[in-house]
Amino acid sequence: MEKALPENTRVIRVMPNIPALVRMSASVYTLGNNVLDGDTDIVQKLLCSIGYCEEIHESLMDIATALSGSGPAYVFTVIQSLADGAVKMGMPRAQALRLAAQAVMGSAKLVIDSGEHPDSLKDDVCSPGGCTIYAMHSLERGGFRSSLIEAVEIATNRAKAIGES
């Protein structure tokens, strides 16, 4: 990107995401070669005003685009799917959406605040012979985790292709 701009142009590449609309963004940024010390502070203040921000290496920007930039779309699909399952079983849609969204938001906060690995937290929910472990088996059988991993891979490759064009 810097090569296409006049020499000594100060460039900071930023990738926020749509939760910035509610000040819950997961934004990343990478610094160009001509950035001044004070530039970083300004970018951090701006991005922190819309949520969380983290500096990353330029080589990780396409991955971050696929993960935190596109990630909300994946999560919206999870929320809708959970709510659809509850509606199928008889729950009113508005209530199902509220409960699904809150479950996702609370789970994300628990991962962040506890510092525990998500797999450990999942195991805490899965009681032997219980509803959750049966549901997890169904998700595994359907390739749920593999589908999300592949989605990040495909979006990363697409981001790279867009950047090269």
C-alpha cells in the first residue's frame, strides 16, 4: 500500500468490525514505515473508543480480516441458527433471539474475563449423559468446527487475493 503513495506518507492500516456500532469492535491495526511515535497513540485512542484494539504484524492482517472482520457474520449466523432451533421447538422468535444473543455475548465475556480455554469452559457445560454433550456430538457429526475453520481459511485467502489485485 505504501508503494502506491507519495514517499514518506504515514500509513496505518486498520481493520475494525461491525460491532463498532455498539462500541464492542475487535479492531486491529498495523503500522507503516513512516509512522511517527504520536500516530500510534492517536490510532489507539480512536479504536479504543469503539471497543478493543490490538496492534498486529502486517503479515497477519488478512487473517485478522477473516477472523475479526468477517467473524461477526459467522456469529450472527450462529445466533440465528440457535434461535431457529428454539423456534422449531416452540419458542417465540423474539424470545429465542434474545436468549441466543445473550448466550453468545455471555459466553464471549466468560472466555475473555476468565482466561480459560474455550474447550475447558465447554467441558464445564457438558455433564455426563446430558443434553449438551448430545448436542455437541451432533455439531461434531455435522462438521460445525471444521466449517468455521474452513470459513476463516477461505476468507483469509480471499482477502489476500483482493490485496493482490
